[in-house]
Amino acid sequence: MVEHMLKFVTVEQAMPAKRAAERRRKDFQEIYAEYSQQKAAEQAARCSQCGVPFCQIHCPLGNNIPDWLKLTAEGRVEEAYELSSATNNMPEICGRICPQDRLCEGNCVIDKGFNAVTIGSVEKYITDTAFEHGWVKPPTPKRELALSVGIIGAGPAGMAAAEQLRRKGYAVHVYDRYDRVGGLLIYGIPNFKLEKEIVQRREQLLRAGGIHFHSGVEIGKTVSLTELRGRHDALLIATGVYKARDLAAPGAGLGNIVPALDYLTASNRTGLGDRVEAFVSGALDAKEKNVVVIGGGDTAMDCVRTAARQGAKSVTCLYRRDRANMPGSQREVKHAEEEGVHFQWLAAPQGFIGDRAIAGVRTIRMHLGVPDATGRHVPQEIAGSQFNLACDLAIKALGFDPEDLPAMFAAPELETTKWGTLKIDRRNMMTSIEGVFAAGDIVRGASLVVWAVRDGRDVAERMHRYLQTKDAAPDRRAARIAAE
Ligand SMILES: Cc1cc2nc3c(=O)[nH]c(=O)nc-3n(C[C@H](O)[C@H](O)[C@H](O)COP(=O)(O)OP(=O)(O)OC[C@H]3O[C@@H](n4cnc5c(N)ncnc54)[C@H](O)[C@@H]3O)c2cc1C
Ligand code: SF4
């Protein structure tokens, strides 16, 4: 082992080559290149093979990181892929967009003094290489079962659950109100973090494994929950959270103040070749505008960086706490700064100025007061510190809450928590309705892709256990067999 590993003393941390900020501002392509095999092996060899791997403990999927790093260092990439894909349904996606600085890499032991192993980039390299060599196989089951599951939501939680259940032999049908598969992977997260071909490559694999996707089907409108329950032996709700938090301030009703997801979806759709009227008209295009983005999370970072690429005159991010207390990834802030985004830390909007459309944001300086019950310092206004920011497009990126699913699904018996997320029995992940399970953001609240994958895997296991105890209803099974 020593021959290949523990190179952190002599080999410096090196991310894959990053494109220069001036170049990447001109397009929406990913900003990092791929490692060569030699570079991946060299960087993987920096791992110290700790007895207690904190990286693995802090990866929500419990990925066996030290072992696949060692295999990569030894040039055994196919085996590294087998190991990494055993715990993760989309390693190439997590490798690209996990906030590694808060998860695996942030807990890498050698980070104290030598900089962490570039775990995410190696993970991405392993699976991209596996795709190139045809090692990634569709989830085709060894034998078909006579039971079927319906999944509402084709985001990462739904996709991971679909793959796991299909591998076990269930007929899997995934329903989504969007016209494309991927949830926030396709319409939320911009190309420069995750190119859409990467998501579509996963979708094709799931389709090749026999998973049926039904796009443009909104449960509660196109089909009722009751009807769907009748079609399948078990259901999974993985609908994510989509109710954008709003801002109550004078002038909030002026034109050109838009919700973040509308803005990002328009940009992603345009990139995918769709004609988006609100983008074509300029309403959701930042070109030659002074853009102010309000918020400090991942969504806000995606908005500022999208605006920079659309050719905004200026891009400012307003966040009411300081840099150390922002929820978004520090890595993303660094990228944004390099791309010319200006951050106004400890600043909050007090109101919007303008006639019909916005012309400026009335802003006030904040300071961090005493911590509240959650331990976070409460931002407080500094009297008399107001200033105005020129603005022709304001983007609200203040977070998301769950939609009212019991009302949307006409299912008042579907119990929710005080935050509006779905209540599940933690032991079996079932909602208050028999045979209806839930996973991902709709249970957890707005979270991360890696947690959605984890939840999707966990719920698939619980659904399998549940389905094992019940045989397919004979009439439904007969109808299905007749239809085949
Ligand atoms: C802008 C943005 C950037 C982000 N960046 C990152 C990042 O860099 N890294 C990271 O780890 N996480 C990031 N996240 C968070 C991450 O995208 C989510 O945590 C994750 O996608 C949740 O997965 P999910 O499957 O639960 O829900 P979603 O991905 O939201 O998928 C839910 C799906 O359900 C469908 N649906 C909803 N209601 C219905 C209905 N009634 N009928 C049919 N279909 C329905 C939706 O159309 C959607 O396709 C980001 C989120 C946003 C908004
Ligand atoms: S899934 Fe995310 S947290 Fe886990 S090893 Fe990969 S990049 Fe790190």
C-alpha cells in the first residue's frame, strides 16, 4: 500500500484544470476539465488511508472512499467504479456538485496542513471513465416480478429509487409534471456546474433498463393520487420543494423582480434549445442589466453566475449575514468572485425603487446580533446605514418551502409536519397513507442531491420489504400480464 499511497507529503493538491474566468463567462460549459489517468492516480495516491475514514463518515452515502482512491492510484479504475457505484446511483453527478468542502473533503484528515484529497474530482473521473469504456450497465433485473411501483417525481430521489427497485425486478413507472427527466438536476442547476448531457446519459441508462418515464403528468391534475394508487402496488412521492419564499417589502410588486427558479429554468431551457418567451422578451435575461440577487445559498450563487454569463452590466449579491455564515458553498463564492460578481455581505433589501419596473434596491447594512434558539446569529439592521443600489433585474433566491401536497393531491389524510414537509414513519418511510412512501426534499426540506440519492436508496429498500409481504392483487396482475 505504501508504495502507492500516502503521497500527500510530496504531492500537492491539484484540482483538474479550471478554465480562466474571462473564458468561462462567455459560455455555460463546465468550468473544470477532466483528470488524465495519470493525474487521477497521482491525486488519489495522496490519501492517507486513515483507520477511521472521516471522509466516508461525512459522505451521506457512506461511500467507501479510501478503497476506491487506492484502486484508482493503482490504475484499477474499473474496480474503483464497481466499488463507487455500489453505494451511489450517480457518482459522476455527486462528484461534480456535492459541496465537498462541507462533506467528504471538509473532513479529510490531511486537510489540516496538506489540503484535502480531491475526492469529488476523482469520483467524477472514475464514473466518466466507466461510461467511456462501457462499464456502466442499465439496471436490468435478473428476473421480472409481477408487482409494479409508481414514483411521483423524476428528480434524483425518484431516479435513485427507480433504479434500485428496477434492479430487484419491479415494473417501475416514474411520473413527472416536467417535460424532461431530472428534476432540479435538469432545470435548477446550471450547465456550468452540471452539463445536461450528464443527466440525460443517466436518464438513457434508466430507460434502457426498462424504467418507464411519463413526462408532463402532474399528479393532482392530470391523474389523481387515488387513480395512481389503483395502478400500482406501492407509490413513492418524491416531488421536491417548489414554493419559493417571498419578500414583503415596499415596491415588491414592481416589474423585473423575479423568483430564482423561474430565472434559472428559463436559462436552462434556453440552453437545451427550447424557445422561452420570457427569455426572448428580455424579462428573464440579464443581458446588459444591473442585476441584484438576494440570498446567500446555492440557488443565489447559481443566479449570480448565470447573470454574469448572460452578459449583465453588473452583478451584485445581497446577503444579510457575513461570508462565514452563508449557507452556500465557499467554493461557489470563490468562482463567482473570479467571474466578476460583487458581494454585499451584511446587507439586506429594505424596499424596491422604481416607477413600473425596478430601478434600484434600497439597502440597509446589518450586523450579527446574539444567537437565536438554533444557535445562528440574528442579523440586525444598523440604523441610518441605508444606501441605494442601481438595479434593472432583481432575483429573489430566498429558499423554498413545500407545496401544499394534501390539497394538491386531494388527500387530506396525507399528514405533514409543521414545516409542510411530508410526515413519514422513520422505520419504514411510509406516509400516513398505506403503501404510499416519500423521500427526498419533500421529506427533508430543501437539501442536497447526495441526500436525495441516499433517501431514494433507503426508501427503495423499505418499499421492497413492504412489497415482499404482499402479493400482487390478482386482478391487477392478470390485467398486466394480459397487456404484455
Ligand atoms: C438552483 C438550485 C441549485 C442547487 N444546487 C445544488 C448543488 O450544487 N448541489 C447539491 O447537492 N444540491 C443542489 N441543490 C439542491 C438539489 O437540487 C435538491 O436537493 C435535489 O434536487 C432534491 O431532489 P428531489 O428528487 O427530492 O427533488 P427535485 O429534484 O426537486 O425533483 C422533484 C421532481 O418532482 C416533480 N413533481 C413535483 N410535483 C409533482 C406533481 N404533482 N406531479 C408530478 N411531478 C411532480 C418535479 O417536476 C421534479 O421533477 C440545488 C437546488 C436548487 C434549487
Ligand atoms: S457523494 Fe458527495 S460527499 Fe460522498 S464522496 Fe462523493 S462528493 Fe463526497
